[in-house]
Amino acid sequence: MGILIILLVGVLVGWLASALVGGGGGLIFDMAAGIVGALIAGWLFGGGASFLSGNITVTSIALSVVGAVILLLIVSLIRRASLR
């Protein structure tokens, strides 16, 4: 049951980050962005900062959204660079 909750929260985090940055890639992309964003948040803000550690709080979700926004901005920069 825990993995299902992580996937659902990952979708929520990825969707919020996509809404903030603009664009979106669908359900799977949002889920991946949310989970990788949580990993980035855990790395930047300490291991307990992401919802992947099992602490699903407003703070962990907010920090995971920040991580996902960072990820989406980096992906956007890479896409722009490859178009040139």
C-alpha cells in the first residue's frame, strides 16, 4: 500500500510543478517528475525533507515540489539547448 501512496503523491507533486513551470507531459511524466523531484529535495534539504522517507507532510510535499520545479527547469534548458 505504501508504494501506491508514493506514486499518488508523486503524481500530485509532478502536476503541481508542471503547473508552476508551464507545460506538462502527462500522467507518467508528472509521476516521474514528482518522484525525482522528491529525490532532489531529499538531497538538497536533507533526507527527511522528501515524502519518499515516509513522512508525508505539507512541508515534505512543498519541498518535493521545489525539487520537481528545479528538475523541470533543467529539462527545459536542455530541450532549448538541443533545439539550437
